[in-house]
Amino acid sequence: MDSTGLIEYTTQDWALQALAMSLQIGKELRSLYGQGGVTHIHLFAAVPAALAVLIGHQINAMSAITLYHFMEKDRLYVAVCTLGKQKGAV
């Protein structure tokens, strides 16, 4: 703790936390996917780029993933791209 009583985190602490978050997200999505309920992932994530990469690494081979970007001016999300194929698609 510093003099204000707040805990000081190192870069390694943040990296480990990001890795733990990405692993948990991957675990939950794989569980849903394994039950046959998920055929397409729509991802609305406001996260740091490094965390987005870690999450992408966890979910990249599951199904189609559509990424969205929030357009501040219009106050709406817009599909940016879809990666992969939907489960069962030819």
C-alpha cells in the first residue's frame, strides 16, 4: 500500500489479471458452445486492446464472431466485421 492506503499494482499484476479474465471468458464461452447453444458470438467489448487480444486468443476457433464498434456521435453500435464461419455453415 502507498501512503494513501491504496494498493499499488505492478504491470505484472495487471497482466496476470487480464490473463485470468480472458481465461474465464473463454471457459464460459466454451461451456456454452459445447452445449450446442452458441453458433455465433456478438462481441461488444469496451476493453484495452491487450485484453481484447487475449480474449480473441481464447475464442478464435469456436464459431463466427461479429465485432462491434460504438459510434459515440450516433450513440449506437455498428458491426465492424465477422470473423470465421457460423457453426454448421458450409
